[in-house]
Amino acid sequence: MRFPFKKEPDPFAPATFSEEPPVVEAIKRRPWWQWTLAAVLGIVVLMTGFGVYTYFKTQWQIQEDVPGVAKREDDLQPFNALLVGSDSRGDLTEEEQLELGAAAVSGERADTIILAHIDPQENRVTMVQFPRDLYVSVAGGSEDKINAALLGGPDDLVKTIKNLTGLEINQYVQINIAGFRDLVDALGGVELCITEPIPFDPQTGIEVTPEEVGMVRFDGDRALRFVRSRAFPTGDFARIQNQQKFVAAAINKITSGSTILNPGRLNRLAQVAGDNLKTDKHTTILGLRNLAGRLRAFDPQHYEAYVLPNLGIAAINGASVVLPDEEAMDVLFGAIADNESPAATDGVPDIEPSSVAVAVQDTPGNAGAAAGAAAALVEATGTRLKEPIEVVATGTTQARARRKTLLVWDPERPGTEMKAELVAAAVPGAVVRRGELENGVDVAVIVGTEEFVTEKLVQLVPIELPEPGDPPAACR
């Protein structure tokens, strides 16, 4: 039975204050993870906006018009990048210049010039470094050291390289001395394998003691001293090799997870780039990153590094210069233009000519020819930088006279076939055969009755690189 005195609620009465609105209840029930997700998304939006702003601001700062640079039409086709280190001291104080052995200079010259040929499809890189004192025709027609081409700006240097090599330049990247130092510091330093002590160089202040040999850490100042030092037995040529090795280590650090995943380090790199880096107008920051990735792996199977072929040091108008080896340059840049390995194209084994012991003989029918043939062989296989083959004997053999010159190598002795190939490259048209040789003779040259003709040996040997995963013992 219904209770007659129970008061029914008024359906039109307003809600009391003790009742919470539905919207408040909905807010209270919202899961915690939704708030977390919203906060993370907000941070990502802010960071992305900052990143995009930094990206385009830096890109605007570093790009400039270099008319001689040809834009790449196809990202999969081989291309050439010119990497330049400027000797500009603009951002160094007088005290820093003195400490680093970088005396004040007027204008801006190219302290380092590297041409990198890259085949994206085959993942193959060929790098050629130019001695800064190389004596060439610079843009405008005058003869000068190649580093002076930068005095007229990046476009003059690009035109000089194009005229010298016959190759198009598709990317241009330049950094100055102070920028190099700051770049290394922004990376937190770079480690490099040093296998032998480096005596103190009073010009740059670099020194690596016997106790430090192994993986040596370089900060910006020390790195700059190292790559600028010529205090090595081969002077500027050792300096070139050191620069290429350091570039490899720096690129490896730039593209490593310790850099990519470090916002603070990335921001410092962006600041250094904006102040010290130049690129052509076609090269974006993303393009720079891709280029760095291409140059990162120094795998000898896919990477070759060369010093520009040259005839060594000479004096012209009282100045010390490096003379180009034009015949070898033609072979080198012809191979690069054809997207081939220069070392494989030259047709000469990668062994030192001085390691080949040769006996030169004539026959009774042309007695006396051996001496002239030996002199011609020495002339054809040596340069100012390389010792020629070793002639260990000359004389007359009692074998019957031959029309063509004969080269003999001994199959019982390892390595002599390759040595015969080297000699054959210098004596075109000679017949090569197996035979038995005396001890101490790698190849016998029996001069024929035809005129003994030699051809200058063009041998392109890349800088030796360690196999991946097999560092020198001192650096393991």
C-alpha cells in the first residue's frame, strides 16, 4: 500500500547544490593517460615548430648563389661535391691565431680542397684531395696556386676545378678555420686512431705523446692543430691524408645516435653552421645530411681516396709550388667521369715500382741495347715522388734474337706475375711469358730488334684504409 503522506519530488524544481553537473562528472572520469597524451602532443608541436624555424633560419643563413654549380637533375645519378676548408681567420682573435699557428692573412684562400664523386645507386665514393700549392690556371687565366682561386669567391674556385678536371660540380660546401674548431667542440670532441707518436710541431702546437697512442680524443683547438700541421716526413701530403681521416671520423660522429638524439648538441651544431658554413643555393640542410651519410662509411670496398697526381715540389718565381701530373690526372678524372674506379682503370697493379727487381738483357744480334733499355725503363717507372723499378743486372744473353721484346716471370715465385704486369704497362707491345729466373730477379726483359719503346707509367694508388671492424692493434 502506498504511503499517503510521502512527498513526491517536484519535477520542475531546480537541482540542489549537492548535485554535481554532468560535465564535472565527465571531467573527473577522464583517464589520466589522455591528459598525458595531450601534454606530450603539446610539447611535440612546440618542439616541431622550433625545429622547423631553426631548420629554415639556418638554411637561409648558409646558402648563397654559386653560378658554376650545376643542379642535380636526378637524385639517383652520380654527382660531384666540392668540399672546401677556408683559411679565413675572421672569427679568431689575435691571441687565438698565435696559439693555433694561424697567422693573420688577408683575403680568403682554400686551405683544404676535396672533390667527392658519389654514386648513390652503387653506394660508392671516390674522393680526391688537391694540394693547396698545386700550380694551375685559376679562373681568369692567370697561373697561380690553386688555393688562391678562392680569393675571387666560391664561383672562381668552382670554375678552376671544373677547368682542371673536366667535371661538373653539383654541390659546394665550405667551412672556415674557426668554424671547424667550433664544429668539433659542438660535437663534444672527435676520436681518431693515431698509431704513432706525433712530435711537437712549433708551427701549430700539435703533439701526440707515446703514452697517448691509440684512440686519441681531439677537442676543437687540438683538431685544428692536427689537420693544419705539415710536420711529417711527407709534409703537405701527410697533412692531406690526416685531413681525410679526420673528416671521416667527424662525419661518423655527426651522424651517430649520440648527436642525432641530442637536442642540445644539434642546436649548437646549427649555431656553428649558421656562422661558419656556406653552401650553394641548391644544397639544403637535408641535402647536407644526406651528403654526410654518403661520406660516412670508409669501407675500402665502396670508398677510394686519392691525393691528386703530381710531380712533387718545384720553385716558380721564388715560390714553392706543387706541379700537376697531367697524364695521370687525365686517367684519374677520365675514370671518375665514366663512374669507374681509377685504380682499376689505370691497368697497373697497386705495388711500388721500387719493389720490382729487373734484369735487362739484349742478344748477340743487337748487343748494347740493354743499357739504353734499362735507362728508359727507369725513366718510365719513376717520378719525383716514387722510386723507379730496380735494375739489378744488364748484359747479353745467348738466346736467339727476337723481333719483339720479351718479359719473363717465374710461376714458382709468388708475386712475380703481378710485377711482370707492372713492367708490361711501361713496355707496350712486349710479349709476356713464363720461365725460370735466377734468384733476386723478379722479371727478365729481353730486348727485341724492334725499337724499344716505353710509356710513362700511370699508377693511381688510393690511400690505404683499414678494413671495417679491423682497427690497428693500438686502437682496439
